[in-house]
Amino acid sequence: MQEPTPSRSSRLSFNEQRELKELPGRIEALEAELENLHHRMAEPDFYREKPDAIRMATEDAERLPQEIDGLLHRWAELEERNRDN
């Protein structure tokens, strides 16, 4: 009996393969950015900065974990599809 051929939709496209390869580096860069931001915000002089700088840092501190989480989910999805082929 012949094994079923995986459907074309379950295979990773060229762009998805490239994305899968680049995701770990992107995640690592965002994690480093978040860590640096946390160190900056922990400095005693942080709240002496201009209000706009404080606001931007606070917004980034809220946004980055969500962005990292989204990339981790995408990475897991692509890895799973790649393993199935």
C-alpha cells in the first residue's frame, strides 16, 4: 500500500522555512532588548528622564513580552508542521 503524500498546505513554503530559521535569532534579540530595558528601568535615575522617554520605555516593557510570546507560538507552529513532513 502506498503512503499518502503530505498535502501541499502542510508543507512549509520557502518563506516559512526562512522564517523558521530566523525566528530563534529574532526571539533572542527581543529578549535581550527586554532585559536591557528592565535594567534601565531599575536604575534610580530612570524616573528623572523626560516623561516621553519613561512612557515609551513602559509601553515597550508591556509590548515586548507579548511580541516574544507571539513569535514563540509561531515558532512552535512551524516546527510542528516541519516535523510532520
